[in-house]
Amino acid sequence: KAGVTQTPRYLIKTRGQQVTLSCSPISGHRSVSWYQQTPGQGLQFLFEYFSETQRNKGNFPGRFSGRQFSNSRSEMNVSTLELGDSALYLCASSRDRGIYEQYFGPGTRLTVT
Amino acid sequence: GQQVMQIPQYQHVQEGEDFTTYCNSSTTLSNIQWYKQRPGGHPVFLIQLVKSGEVKKQKRLTFQFGEAKKNSSLHITATQTTDVGTYFCAGEVDSNYQLIWGAGTKLIIKP
């Protein structure tokens, strides 16, 4: 079974621009979660989608948004990029919400200059 | 808000010494999961604990879930270089199925 894939793997953007990151979950997984990871900050939860609906949201500004498509693929968008948005963005999929483990993708490394 | 506190933030050990990381929640958890992230990698699921007082072992790793389902620990016996990485706990809260993540404990093997 193919794992979680994320594209692109690396991205360099300029302050003020916007960016869209993509995540393809493991086949059959309906839940997709997004996380931001910065050095020393652990995993900061952004949002979780299940069957195209956002079910949970972390404490991030409205510049961060996401969506999920009918095939469970998900995208997240960050508008008006700031230097502080430089981070590793991880996507994780799981079979369902509840007591199922999450499978992480390799992440997208975003650098904002 | 709901929090899972994980300590210590870092632990330096000599190879062969033991390592322990602890997670404490402000609320009762329905279950807790543990993940390992190697340097430069992504978190990988290790185990899930569901029952009060549950203890599970994976070779040199021992995972415990407290009786009140508010705390958990991961203990590694006789650490090896392959154990290097950051260990995260993530607790699930009944009310909304959201995973609350600890900040992670970084295991560093002294040269």
C-alpha cells in the first residue's frame, strides 16, 4: 500500500505570497490532519478533515485554510505569507476519527524569505 | 484549554543507559498514542494504549497508561544509537476525537 504523499517536498516563497500544499492519504483513509512543525516547537495542530468536512481546528490565524476533496486528498493554503510561517508542514492520514493511528507523510519544507 | 505536558524536553544518556519520558494530561484521555520521529524524518506510530493501567512492551520499550487515564510513560531499557530521535505522546479526548500532542522528548546519546 502506498504511503502518504505530500507535494511539493520543498518550497521557497516570498513574504506576502500565498502557497498551496497537497496531501494524498493512504488509500481508504478518510481522515486527514495537518500539522506545523518548527524547531523546538513540536507538532502544532492546524486542522483535521473527515469526509470533506473540517472537524477540528487548531489555534492558527485565518490565513491558514484547508479543504478535502471527495477522494480524501487534501490541500492547505496559507495566504499573505510571513517569515514565521517557515516550517515543516506535515500531513497525516488515518482510517477514521477515533482510536486509529496516524500515518504521516514526509512533509513539505516551506521557507519564506 | 486541554493540554498534554511532556517531560523532559531533552534527555542525554550514555548508550546502554535507560530513558524515560512522561506525559500528563489535564483531562481524562480516551486513549494515548506514542510516536517516534527520527532526525530529518516524520513521526512514526509506535503504539496505542486504551485501558486504564495498561502496560505494553515492544522489545526494550515499555509503555504505561495511568489508572486515571491522565498520564502515560515510555521507558527504554539499555538505549542504543538506533533509539535516537524525538518521542511524542498524543492523547485523544473523548469529546471531539482531537489528538492533543505533547511537545516531545528528544533522546540524545552522548558520544
